[in-house]
Amino acid sequence: MAIPSSTPEETPALPHIAIFPFLAKGHTIPLIHLAHYLHRHGLATVTFFTTPGNAAFVREGLSGADAAVVELTFPADVPGIPPGVESAEGLTSMASFAVFADATSLLRPQLEASLAEMQPPASLLVTDPFLYWTKATAEMLGIPKVSFFGISAFAHVMREVRVRHDPCATLKQDDVDADGNPATFVVPEFPHIKLTFEDFMAPFGDPASVASMLELDGKLGKAIEESQGLIINTFHGMEAQYVDFWNQHVGPRAWPVGPLCLVQPAPAPAEARPSWMEWLDNKASDGRVVLYVALGTLAAIPESQLKEVADGLERADVDFIWAVRPENIDLGSGFEERTKGRGLVVREWVDQLEILKHESVRGFLSHCGWNSVLESITAGVPLAVWPMHADQPFNARFLVDELKIAVRVQTSDRTIRGLVTSEEVSKVVGMLMLGEEGVEVAKNVTELSASAKEAMVEGGSSWKALKDMISELCVRKGNVNLEESQDEKVDA
């Protein structure tokens, strides 16, 4: 006699994970990828929180992830925030960034009401520590909360070093060593690491915003400290030393679950291939290698500086594709005409990961944001790194000095806010694309790319970390059987 199939009531329920990113694309994208990863491996169902102004971007990103989207209405007319702005990309300064982060707390009543009504109840709440106020929400509703902060384990540890040792009490911004370079602080726990005043202070922006950003940083640190765990978009094979240090000496437990960009769904078939991809196809057909240039979306780079970049690219004997922000920036009279054929300036949104994965792309001139770093690593593309703010100086130190997958762009005065000359751009681009240094960093990043992919497959270190975290933290243990649910997972 045939055994009757299980009724829906008898099927083991998956954990239900609620995800709420900070309202900025760079913070949202890796959590969209996390939702895809959870769905693809049958590890959990997902409800994703955002606001109406960000909802179209979120829904498009979540296509195929079978995740519910809940829109929380962002308050209008918040002092210090431009009308209609619901994402950090619309802000004009780091000072307004702190105001914006604090203003997200006005979403708390809506979030609590939605979580309280959620069926099945949320097993776990994943939030960005910039949404520091979600701790009280999770406690009130009895939901475990973990923090997801989209920076490297190295940057997490260096932030702890700053809090623990206060190096900026002894370092001064204008201090220099015997060679005229900025003075450095030797990290006691890692004596091979030497960091400058600006490395430590870059997360706080220009001097006018330091006080408000330091206050926000304190709230952020407490949010992480009081979480049940910390999800890091990295993998153990790349940052084992810093993940292990965090887990042994800092806490809460860090779970390295990345690189999550490897889960990014393939773009939907388009009627026509984007013009920049056709351009890259032609370069590959001609046997030409290409440098990709993108300097981030949040940092406002002066037009005069971008003209230096343009002049440097024109001087360099390499082909390049440059995703320019803002779209209406003036790169200098005749630049695009003179470099036509060898260079392409793109003034619209591009799929950065697809560009980096293209066979013709062999180098990336980057601001060194962590999402861009991970995309370059997974694509096996070495970098020329030009850190400007936030965690970028930490990332640059890590990539150049330890991973040895990048060359460093230097400003004329060796500070992160100094001018990068066209001569420096040309020199570094030549090193990366044509020099011996470029050969070595390309070899190293190819090896690291293979390790990243191993971490993300089923049975890999990142897959195990995510599965273990869910098993350990999800509260609906009586209704959750993660092992049985694996039999019903969606194939990767």
C-alpha cells in the first residue's frame, strides 16, 4: 500500500528570517544576496523590510528569491534630510548621514507591528547596526537578532583596535615620520599592521561631521556588541586570522557567510545586449585586455579630480571602460573623442559584476568599497585601490599588504583627501595592467577567487557557517527541522 504524502501541516517548517538593511544600496545588495542564498539552499523563508522609495530596487533584486517584501513608510519632512530622500545615496554630506541614520528609528512602531503580526512568527531578525534601535524591538518581541555589517573582518577588528587603544589620542593628523610620510600606529595585537591617523578617522568623514559620526559609531558598536551574532560578508579562507581573533577576544560570535555576490542571479535575458558589454565583446575578439574604472556612488569626487583621472587614463597605454558618477560630470574638453576606440565612458547604471566577469577585463581601478572588493575577488580581477572614506583605507591595507592582490594609488600628499595626479593614475594603471607587479597580484587573486567559490558551495565553509547559525539561533526549534528541509532545497 502506498504511503500517503505529508499534509502541509506535517511538513517541517523552515525558519522564517526577517531582514532589514540600512537604507542604502551598498548595504541592501548583500542582504538581497543573502535572501537568495537562503532560498536557493532551502535554509529559510524570508521577509524583507524596506521603504516605498527603495521598494522597486529591492523587489527587482529579490526576483526569484521567493521573499515577501514589507514597506515601512518613511516619515516626511525630517529636519536635516532633503525632502523625499529615503536612501543614503540622496544625502549631501556625512553630517546628514548621521541625521538620516537616527531618523530611521521613526520606523520602529511600523516594524514592531509588522513583526508582531508575522505568520509564521519570525525566527530571527537580521538588521544593519546602523539601525541600532532594532535591538529594543527584538527584545520586546522575543526574537533573536544578529547584526549584518557589510565590511571585512579586518575592518571590524581594526574598529575594535581604535575603540580599545584610542590611537588618535597619540597620533595627530599632520604627524610625519623621518621620510615625510604620515606617522603610523603599530597595532599591539598585530604588530605587522601599521595604520595612520586618517586610516582610523576615515569612517567619520570631513571634520565637520566627526562629532555626530562618532556618536553614531558608538551606537553602532553597542548594537553589534548586544546582538546574538555578527554576520560578515567574507569567508574563513581569506580572513581566518581576523575572524578567529574576533571570536576569541571580542564577540559576539562572527559568522563568515560570503562572498554573497556569488549568489547574484544571472541578469534576465534582454532584447539587446547592453552597449558596454558589446564593446567588451569586441575587445575580447581583438585580443585586447581592459581596465574597469569605478569610484563608488556615495563619495562626491570633485570635477577637477576626475579630470586628473581622465588625463591619466589618456596617458596610459591601456584600454578602459569607466562607469562615471555623476552622469553629467565634465571630464575635460575632447577627452572622450580622443580616447574613442581605446576607452569607453558609461554614464548610466551598469552591472558591475557582469563587467568584472567579462573575459577581457583584467584590472579594476576602485575606491575599495567592500562590495566592489568582493566582486573583483570572485571574478579573479586584481585591483588598483584608491581609498577615500569609511572602511576603504582598512580594505586597501589588507588587499595590498596581506592578500597582495592590489596595488595602491597614492595621493600627492599621502593623505586620503589629497589630490591624485594624472601621472599617478597613469603609473599605477601601467603597473597593474602591464607591469610585473600586475602579474603577481593577478596570480594571487586567481587563487583567492577559487577559494571564495569553494566556500560558498554546499558543504563549503560559508554554507556551513550560515547553516550552523540558523540551527543555533532560530527560536522556533520545535517547528523547525533544518536537516529534513535540506531534502527539499532548491538546486543551486
